[in-house]
Amino acid sequence: MSVAIVYLSGKGWVAERAAELSGLITDDVTLINLKDRSAGQVDLLAFDRVVILGAVRMGRFPGKLKRYCFKNEALLLKKKISFAYACLEEDEGKKNAYLLSAFPPSLVKGAFAKVWIGGRIRLSDYGWIQQKMLAPLVKDDVIEKKLSENIEVLAGMINEKL
Ligand SMILES: Cc1cc2nc3c(=O)[nH]c(=O)nc-3n(C[C@H](O)[C@H](O)[C@H](O)COP(=O)(O)O)c2cc1C
């Protein structure tokens, strides 16, 4: 059984979590970084399970990740899929709305897991305009909530072939 983790990271936190998840999965894992030009050439047919991983910015997931899911919807529907997503919002309703407004509803409803992994905003990752905007939210230059336990639960589900 092989697993693909398709991810898109803005400032690296999601990429770190993709590596963390991949390290916990006992089967073969392929990391598909949508920032790589070659990502579109990886054939999803080769995988039994696909994890979609991305972060919310201004209430939205990145267009590139959304387009990838719409383009591959039919193929993904034949796989066991799960979503892992980064955001700092705590409200369950809002988090669900982020997913449902971004991805094909068939995929969101059919996913065997939708796992919140927390998020990080580090002011030094951003230019001064964004830093000014983010400063009221971020004490001590960084805010981080890393839900490793949720990443472990997802890896466990994948390993147990649930
Ligand atoms: C400009 C900006 C906007 C964000 N907007 C939201 C948001 O609307 N809702 C939310 O829950 N988290 C929001 N976040 C938190 C991100 O989801 C979090 O920083 C995530 O870890 C970013 O991952 P990355 O380092 O891979 O880009 C925002 C972060 C930034 C920097």
C-alpha cells in the first residue's frame, strides 16, 4: 500500500508537518509538493491513499491546492483520501466551512479523516506590511500551535488501513 501526501506550504510550516506525517507512516510515502513543477506529472493512480495538506490564509486555502483537487476529483474519489489542514481558528464550524468552501464537496464528505494540525505565524517570515497587519495577533514575534497528537492519529489511521 502506498501513500501520497499532496501539500502546499506558504512559509514552510505545512512542509515541516508533511515531513512529520510522512515519518510516522509505515508504508511507502511520496511527498508531492505543489510548488515543484514536476508535481503535476506524478500519477495519482499509483497510490492507494492520498492526504491533502494545506493552510488557510484569509479564510481560504491556496488556489493551487484547490485547483489540483478539482482537476483530480474523479481519480481522488477512487482513493481513500484525508485532509490535514493548518489554521489557527478554533471554531469547528468555521474550520468545516473553510474545507467545504474550498474543495469539491464529494471529496470533503468522502474523506475518512479531516484533521486540524494547528499553525504558525512567525513575523520574520513576512514583509513589513504583513508584519504590521499581523502584529496585533502575534505576541513575541511568533504564535505556534502544533497539534502533533492529531498528526499521530492520522498516521495511525493510515497505518491501520482504516
Ligand atoms: C496572512 C495570514 C493569514 C492567515 N489567515 C488565517 C485565517 O483566515 N484563518 C486561520 O485560521 N488561520 C489563518 N492564518 C494562519 C495560517 O493558517 C498558519 O500561519 C499556517 O501555519 C501557515 O502555514 P505555512 O507556513 O505553510 O504558510 C493566516 C496566516 C497568515 C500569515
